[in-house]
Amino acid sequence: MLKKVLWTAGGLAVLAILVGGFLYVNKPAQYHVLLKPWTGFDEAKAPPAPDYTLDDSWAALPGRTDLADVVPAGSGLTDNQANADVDVFFIHPTTYYGKAGWNARYDEPGFSLDRLESGVLRYQASVFNGCCRIFAPRYRQATVYAFIGKGENEHAALDFAYRDVREAFRNFIAERNEERPFILAGHSQGGLHGSRLLQEEIAGTPLADRMIAAYLIGSVLPEDLGIDGIEPCNGPEATGCTVNWNSMNASAPRRGWVEDGTTWIDGGYRMIGGASLACVNPLNWLVGSAAAASENLGSLPFVGSDEAFPAPRPALTGAACDDGVLLITIDENEAGFTMGVRSGDYHIYDYNLFYMNMRANLDTRVAAYLEMEARR
């Protein structure tokens, strides 16, 4: 009997090792097991909708204390939202990795909430507090697997999330923006939703004249959106244009960005399929260019949510656009820049790496737009 038990235990152990090894080397299978929701998308089972007339449906708002108000230690910068002439509509990236459903609650608690507030608001949305009042909606974001699979469930979850973002944007324009100039911004999933907003709600309308630029960073953004007059920003003072980059080192695999990445184009979700990706270099703000680390005004390392907002590190990395992606030169063991990095893909640090350059450029681009408007 004991011998039989030992053989069974040994067989199960071997099976576990084989399954573990298979999942380790087979990323699609690993994602399927660890991240794919248990059932198909069903809108009837979706969590309740946010009400954007209520301030609680917004992660960041001007005039309210939140983590988008922080500035880097020792930088001499200030939160200027009370005096800003411009607004930003900021769409947060994916912070929900759940399997229970395809879309999170708009007020999803736990890890998702901490990642949104201590990560995204601090290290991404805060970059705009020198130039702009910050409006960042909560929304029923699609789970991360919506970007891994490419079927009807995934696209339905993204479409569902987008509808919340669209309602938030319409509330922003109608009730909160007061017909001021604005910047459209986001990261990752937020960049995808921003791209669709740009195509469906802004381009070809009077809002296009009020949009200073669309910073749709870390998204699969085609260089040619098929929109007359809207193209990648080629220069630090260009306006009415798009800004995007996707950070990785030279050894990182690119297929997930340049072939399989999900984008919104021609009225539908589809893979980019080799179409030219937009890449604006955040060190000189030129399309398809390269710049040395000496041009980097300061990168922000991630620190724990209970630690003080960090000081910037100048000259941490250079950057070079290469066939639609942004190659960086950061040391792979650089403290504060290792968490969440997979196979040389620095997606999670798209804002951090160029934080101080972004703040400087926002001042420059906003000033150029306001000066142009004053001459009209």
C-alpha cells in the first residue's frame, strides 16, 4: 500500500514538474491559465456603471487632494493646477489582472486600486500637474488578458471599457472643461481608448481645434490613423498631433508590438499587422530620431507606496526610435527600474524614464499653442 502511495505521489510530482515546465516555456499557455477569465464576456454580468456627474467616479480632479498632485523631490517644481490655463483628460492603463470577469469594477479595490493610485497617479498623471488641471476618470477597465487574446471576448471587453471612457470624456467636455484647451493623454489600455476617442469624438469636430496634443504613450498607435491633419508630433512645439513611444532594450522581442499588438483603426479592433507604428523620441520630440542620455533631464525610479516621491535621476538612458519602437540603454539591474520588466520590455516605465523631459515639453507645447491662439 505504501509503495502504491509513493508511486502515485511521485507520478503527481513528475506531472506537476512537466506542467510547470511547459507553462514556463510556453507564454501563451501560461497567460491562458493564469490570466484568462473563467467564462466568456457577458455584459449582463458586468459591474455597475460609474456616474461621471459624481466626483467619486474620478481618480483625479483639480481642487481635490490626490496622488496626481505630487512633484519629484528636490526638483523645485510645483503643482500648478490652480493656475493652469489648460486641462488634461488622462486615461489610466490596465491595473486589473483578475480572472473573475472581463471588466473590473470602476472602483475595483485591492491591488488594482493601489496600482492605480500609488503607481499610475503618482508616476504618470502627476507629470501633467505643472501645465494642466488633471481629470482622470475611473472606468470599468478590461482585464489584462484582453490584450493577449485576440477574439470576440477580448474585443467586447475593450469596447465595454471604452464606452465608460467615452461617457467620462463627454462629461468632461460638457460639464468640467469650460471650453478650455485640453490635452488628451493615457498609457497602454488608456492610450488605446484615447486613440479611439481621438478618431470618433475629436477629429473632424470643433474639439480638434482645442486639443493641444494627444499623448497616447505605450499604445499600439499607427503612424497613419487615416485622419486628415492629425499625425505624429514632429517637434517640441507641434500641436494638434499625437505622441507615442514604446520603451524596450535592443534584445527585447518586438512581435507583440509591431505585429500582434491590438489597435483601433478603420472602425474596429485589429492587430497592427506590420503597419508603421508612431514613435516620437521623448528626448528631442522628433519622429523616428535618436538622442543621447545627456539629453535626459531626469527619470523617476519606482519606490514603495509608503515612501516619499523620489528625486529624478538625470542622464539615466538615451533613446532611439527603431522601426516604431523606442530603444533605451538603461542597465538591466538599475535600482528602481526592474519591477515588471519582462524580457527587456520597459513598458511599465514609459513615463518614468522620461518624466522630467515630459514636464518640460508640456510647458513648451502648451506655451506654443497659447501663443498661436493669441495671434488668431
